[in-house]
Amino acid sequence: MSRQKTRWTVVCVFALWLSVLLSGCAPGSWEEAVGRLTENTPPASEEMGDRSLRVIFLDVGQGASQLLISPSGHTMLIDAGNNDKEEEMVRYLQAYGVHRLDLVIGTHPDADHIGGLDRVIDRLDIGEIYMPKIQSNTKTFESLLNSIRSKGLKVKTAKAGVELAWDEEVQVNLFAPVKATDDNNNMSAVVKVTYGNTSFLLTGDAESESERLMLDSGANLRADVLLVGHHGSKSSTTAKFLSAVKPKYAVIQVGDNSYGHPTKTILDRLAKQQVQVYRNDLQGTVEIVSNGEEYHITTER
């Protein structure tokens, strides 16, 4: 299904390009053309029926951001890429018709996860914000806090055991951080989203220590879709953790980088478990739509 959708997208892009040439003007950028295409192309959710959950793993390069749209139209944004992705994040949200975010989660203070959140908060109507209780002495973190204050918003604590009220049909639970630490990655908020018989586990940059604590907590980590921790670093996605999750699909949010992400160790581990892997650096934005029973997966390329 993904290859068919990709071919349809290519046809639409060519048609859009041709119409622009015939009209005697050129788009300001490729991103603008893709934005207009997104607005005019029927979403994958139409093939799954009206009561669908959309989980969109946005291509923000070497960073992470997930946009969720519930069956009743409620919206959630988890992270927003790096500082240089601020305007791109706003354009993404506009392209998906999002003008209000009912729920925002900043998984942890690293710039490649919260760098674009300040601009998003500045531009959109925001409901609730959740972040783990850890500070960072960076301009990125300070800018985010300033944007939150300027909107008169208050941050609620993201931690294990919290259930978020988002959509009556969708259960949203936080599994981490289980306990406080001064390590940013192991303070990552880990979110499990369950809709009917389908489930997503979104892990931020949680590393092996956080994974161990989640396993020890007895939380039901089983999920069909796994956001691979820390961009595919070998510091995350331990064999024991992966065995507990037992995903059918995995998404790695990664771009050009000097860290070696995703590592061969993790790719081999996923392959051994016969997990179907999707990557932003290879396939662009990845959208996974669930009707509560099955999945429809599309990729940008």
C-alpha cells in the first residue's frame, strides 16, 4: 500500500509542478509545493473510515516530532524538531489543517526535540502542555519557557503513571520517566497511545536505564508500533525491551548526522525480530493510520 500511495503522490507532485509552470509562476520553495499537495491530497484516513487515529512521524531531519489526530479531531504534538525547524513545523501543522493543539508534550529538554516548540506555541492555540521535571541551562529551553509564559500557560509534569485526557476513544498513558535523574535522555516522557486493538509506543530519547525501569514497573509495554528510542542509537532499544514491546512496525526519526544513527546493532536487532522499519531519512514523513483494528501506512517517498 505504501508504494501505491507513493506513486500517487509522485503523480500529484508532477501535476502540481506542471500547473505552476503553465500559470507562469514558480513556488517559493519545494516545501511550499509539498504543503499545498498535502492540503489537496485525500489523507490515508479516508481509506480507513472516518473513525481513524492518525499518527504522523514528521520528517524534521536529525530530530523528532510526532503529530497525532484523534478520531474526533483532537490534536496532539509530541516534540517539534530542532531550532532550525521552527518555521517548517508551523508549515507542517498548517498543511495538516491544524490551528489548535489540544495537547503538547515536550519529551525532554534536548534541542533536537523541543527546538521548534517555542514557535509552535507562539503561533497556535494551545490546550495543555506536559514536560518532565528536568531543567536545562540552554537558550533553547529558556526560549520555550518564555513562549509558555507569554501565553499564560502552565506546564504539567510528565511522569510514569499519568493518564492524559485527550479523546474518549483513545487511551494515552505515560510510562516514563519512572524516577528522577539528572540525565536528559532517561528523563524522556514515554507515551503509549491505544486505540481499539491497536497501539503505539513513543519513546523520545529514553535509553537503557529508563527501559529497565519501565520493565521493572510492570507496565504493559506491548505495542504494534514502536518509535525507536534515541534515533536508533545503541544506547536504547535493548533486546529485553524490544522483546517486551514486540512491535510489528518501527519508525526511526533520523536525518543526516555524525553520530552513526541508526546503528547497525539496532537495525540488526529489529531485523532479527522481523520488525518492519520506516525511516525519515529514507522515506520522509511517515503516516500510520489506525481504525482500531488494522493499519494503513504511507510514506512521503
